[in-house]
Amino acid sequence: MSDENGTPDPAAGPRPEPIRFFGTTWVDHTDGYTARRIGVAVGALVAAAVSCLVLRFAYQGLQIAAVGSLVTVLMVVMFAICSALAFRNTWDGFTRRPDPARQASLRGLLTIGFVGSLLAYFFRALTEAPGEKLHREEYETAREQYEKRTKRRSGNPSKKRRRA
């Protein structure tokens, strides 16, 4: 909608997409945005540390079971590779929309590499809300398109002056 001067109403038009843990506070960095970012960073780091502790218990369980060094090495390598893949996939998901088909095919690897995803959240939360850059680009593009459309159609067509 627009007022009588033809300027678009900021309340009208596209709405920002909420981000997990942040809602729409990422748009203007209000309502505890900084505290939420700190909370997400600390929470992700604590969750990653606890996850590493659980993986250490699993490793010790393999040692107690005496399954052999080959199985132990394979498990460590598997978690390292899956964590690296999960980190990269999560990090890329902050800057571009992931392909749903690719996500479905990687679901198992990403589940095993959950520590990598937690670390990606931690590092991204140090600079911005995870996914903020992508959402901001999409939101600004949508606002620009909306403003272009409303400028072309501004004004009441019945009040136009006809040329004689």
C-alpha cells in the first residue's frame, strides 16, 4: 500500500522470514539480538563439547570391547570425515538455499557429523545470526521488487486528469 504521496508503506509488502532462535530481530538487530547471538554461540559450543564427550565414551567402549585397531581407526576417520562434510554443508546453507534432493541424500552423513554442524553454528554466530546474510539478501530483493511494482501503480486511477 502507499500513501497519498506515492511512497510505499513500510508495513505493507514482503515480510522478513524468521530465523531459528532470532525470529525477525535480525532485520534491525533489536529485542536482544546480540544476547541471542551470544546465547546461540555459547549453546552450540557447549553442545559440541558435550557431543565430543559422548563420542569419547563410545571410543572408550570400543577399546574396552577390544574390537581391534582397524575398527577403532575406521570409526574415528568416519566421524572426522562426516563432521567435516556436515560443517561445510551447514556453512554453505547459511549463504544459499540448499538443494532438497542433495540434503536428502546426505542426511545420514550429516547426522553422523553433527559435531561439524554445531561448530558451524558456533562460528557463524560470532559474526551474525546463522543464515542472516541469505535472509537479508532475499528480503532486500523482495522489498526492491515490491517498491518497483507499487511505484508503477501508485495513485488512484479514477482521479487521473484526462488530457483534452
